[in-house]
Amino acid sequence: MFGKGLIKGLQITWKEFWAPKLTVQYPEEQHTVPERFHGRFVLDVDKCIACGLCANACPNKVINMQKQKVGKKQYMTDYVMKIQYCLFCGLCVEACNKDALHFSKDFNMDQYFYSDIPLVLVKREAPAEPLEEEKPAAKAGDKEKPKPKPKAKAEKPAEPAAQSEVAAGKASDKEGQ
């Protein structure tokens, strides 16, 4: 029949008309965000060791990081994300072995100007000198005694034939016992 599809459509419409509404007046009200929501990125600079694993894990190469080595330690000087190309896949967050990079629940990342789109998480200078831990000063009355040198053991020199067998890999079965 020709009216069967029309009746099914009207049944669905009539049922939805009486169902509770899910519309939220956005600026005044907001939906609750799920626990695993992928929102704005947050970087904990104190935990970050500037290893670059997050930048290498990103499929779109969104993360641009600059680091500077001072002494034996690396300091991150710039950490910028070109957020307009980000997939929000979370591979960078998973790759971070120190849990320094994670998502927040903030989803309102709109920008009016195109130049404001890149997300600058770190913009700082590296320290001029490395921070060294001071060693405790020795007391004035204490004099450091030199450590005695270990005595060399007198061993018999190995026979030349035995040395050539070891070098050739034909050593005796008693080796290692």
C-alpha cells in the first residue's frame, strides 16, 4: 500500500513529540562531560623531561617543541600545538611516559583570529646555569684518608697454546666451572 510508509513515519514523529526533550540552552546550561573526554591539552612542565615522544607519536605532526640542553639536563623552551590540524586521537597523551601531557574537560576552544589558533603550552627561557646540588662540606677536623689500593694478585701467565684455543673458540670443557 501507498500509505504504509506515511503511517510509520507519523508514528515515530508522534512518539518523539511526547518524549522528554534533550535540548540544553548552551551558554547558561552545559552537559556533563564524560570522564575520558578529549578536550584542551594541558602540559605539566615540572613532570616533562623534554624527551619528544609525544611529538614523534603525533600522526599529523601537530606538536612543535624546542628544547635546550644546559649541563646534563634538557629544558623545554617552546611547546606549541597547531591545534587546527589535531585529530584529538590521544596518541601523544598515551606516548608520554611521565604523564605530563593530558586532556582537560574544556571543550570551548574557539578563536576569532586565525593567528590565535596555535595552542602555546610553554614559552620560556632555559636557565643560564644548571642547578647543582651542593655537597655537604667536610668538617674542619676530619681529614679524608686515602683509600688503600687493591693488591694485584699474582697469577701464572697462561700458555700460548691455551690462549690461541680460547681465541679460536675451542676452549676446554672446564671453562666457567
